[in-house]
Amino acid sequence: MFGSIIPLLSGITSFVFAFFVLKRYLERKGTYLLIWGIGSIFYGIGGLSEAYNGAIGWNPLVFRLWYLFGAILVAAWLGQGTIFLLAKRKWANTLMVILILASLYGAYKVFTAQLDPSLMTSGTQTGTELSGRAITSSGVRILTPFFNIYGTLTLVGGAAYSAFIFWRKRILLHRTIGNILIAVGATLPAFGGFFSRLQIPGALYIAELLGILFLFAGFIRATTPMRSESVPVAAATD
Amino acid sequence: MEENKRSKEPPRKYPVMYERLIPLALGLIVILLLALLVIIFGVALGSWVHPT
């Protein structure tokens, strides 16, 4: 079940999430929505690749798709969406160009890498989940932390910063809550990867599912105003 | 003028439950973010969890 059903749910949830985000993009525009939609599709590709591996077995193309989209690109692209939302357009465009070039380089490295699937069941991995250990070529896995540090700082940091700003002004409670959910959801897959390294079976896939559920819930919360948001202090103490 | 307009606005408050929970959640996120960066850097710098 850990190997196929849970990542399948992650994949389906991610594509539904992407549909909602891209629908909003078509209605309202906003580059950040487009990039978040693309990032959500990457999340979905990662989940479906894991489900394929769990249900059917090893396939080099599926593994490469999983590693490129699920392990390397997803966090960075979601974070880039946040950059478009919060940063000046000039900076956002510059970082976008760098991210596209880096993503193309990552794709080249992943699709030309030598693979050995037997390595996924050895060493520090649980053996139940896909792992970058299957990549034997140098210069591929070293790319992942750079993308993930960028993605974590921008996605988690951006959501937390937004939540803090709304909280400090006591405005738009739904966005404060939504951003908190997004920030928590964005940390979960990375923690899942860490716990997977500690040989906790299923940790990565469960964390990925919880991560996309939190991101989805956060997005819905942030875009749906609440009935009672905030009130003047005098009224609150009545 | 904008400053004067802003200063006339009464301070606002979220409902009580959120006034208590949101600072805790924000603090937790900062801790999670720092922990995550330590983990990513740690993994990037070498397998310090299981040295091989």
C-alpha cells in the first residue's frame, strides 16, 4: 500500500490542485499562479511515478521522471511562484531565467545518468521507496540540495512571511491561516525524505501526501474569505 | 496624510482562538524551516546520518 496507493493519491491530489490553481490563473492572471500550477503538475508527476514503481516495478524512464520532477524541480518551481507573488518583477524574472536554465541542465544530467536500481534497497534506504541512490553517475544528486534549499527558503519562507505580515496587521485572517497551512505543507515532503533516510518505511510517501493536502487546503483557505475575519479591539472586548 | 488616516483606524484583533494559535504556528514554522535547512545542508555536505 505504501508503495502504490499513497503516492497515487498524492499524484491525483496534485493534479486536482494544479487544475484549481491554473483555473484561477485563467480567471485572474498573475504569473505566480501559473508557476504554482506548473509546480503542482511536477508534484503530480513525482507521485504518479512513485505509484507506477510501487504497482508495476522498475522502469528507467519513470525513475528519471520521478527524480527530475519529484526530487529536483518541484520545490524550486513552487517557490518561484512565491517569488513572483512577493518580489519585484525584475528580480522574479531574473530568477525565473536562472531556474529555467538550471532545470534544463538538471534534465540533461538526469536523462544521461547511469542507473543501478539495486542500490535503492541497500544502505540507508528503506527499500520500499524510490531513491536517488539508484543514480551512479556523478554530478547529478549534488544538484538536488541547491534546488531544494532555494525552494524551501522561497516557498516556506514566503508563506511564513506573508502570514506574519497579515497577522501583524490583523487583516485577512483567511490568508494568514492559508499561508500557515502552505508553509507547513511545504516542509513535510522534505522531512519525509529525511525520515526515509532514517529507515522509517513509508515516511516519504506519507509525508508527500500530507504535504500536498496541506498545500491544497492552504490554497483554498487563502482564496476563500471567512465570515468573521478581524474586529476592532473595542468591539472584541465588548 | 496617509499616516494620519492610518493612525485613526482602530487596532484590530482576530478571534480569540486565532490570536493564541497563530503566533505559536508561526514560531513552529520558523523552527521547522531552520531544522529543514540544517537537514538539507547536512545531507548535502555528506551522509552524516549514516556515514558510509
